[in-house]
Amino acid sequence: MSEAGPEAAAEHTLRRTLRRVLDDSLGIEGALVATTEGLLVEAEFASTAQVTSRGQAEAVAAMASAAVGIGVHFTRHLGLGDSTACVVQGGNGCIGVQRVGSRGVLVLFGGDGLTMARLNLAVRQALPPVQEVLVGMGV
């Protein structure tokens, strides 16, 4: 098997995992995984999502990396322990950025109708399967 074979299989598994998150989570319109450096690993979007292109997903991945960095500074400054997540709420939805291991970032977002409680639940449910796939990918 070529070197790209296992990598492509892992990306396909991650894509299926993110699609399952979208299908199983009420109000979640987008799910993506990035590295802590801001590089997009994989993304899946509902047809209703504001972000639909790879370029837009790459921009979200870069912003997620910045959010992780800001979260680290906030928690250190306030003595809250290690930063694990950052949530931003807007007038028309919210986004959650969750650390996955030492090098991964899970991003879930949705528009109107997605509450902070639903977002938090979706992140908590998505984290174990995403983490399992990322460990297998070495991320």
C-alpha cells in the first residue's frame, strides 16, 4: 500500500466522524478539525452553513488557532488552569473551539437556534470519537 493510502483512509474516517457529528447534533451546521498551528485537517458542513468552501474552512481553522492562544492567555492570567475550550456567542449563533490532545482543535458552530447548552453537549459528545481518530492519525 502506498504512503498516501493510510493517510487517505484516516482522513475519510475523520470526515465520516464529522458528518456523524452534524447528523447527530441539533443545530450544528459545521464541524472541522484543525491543528493548533491553524492548519485545516478536515471539515464537514450542513447545507445551511455560512461556511461551505475549503478556503472559508481554512480561515476558520486559522481563527480557531488564535482562539486557542487567547484562551491559554486568559486562563493563565486568571489562574483557571489549563485552557481546554473557547466559546463565542453571536447574535445569530455560536461557535465552540475545543482542544483535542496537544496538537488538535475541534470546531463546531451553528446559527440561529443553536444554544450554548446544545453547543456544549455537541462538543462533549463529539470529542471522544474525534480524539480517537486524531490519535490514529498522529495529530
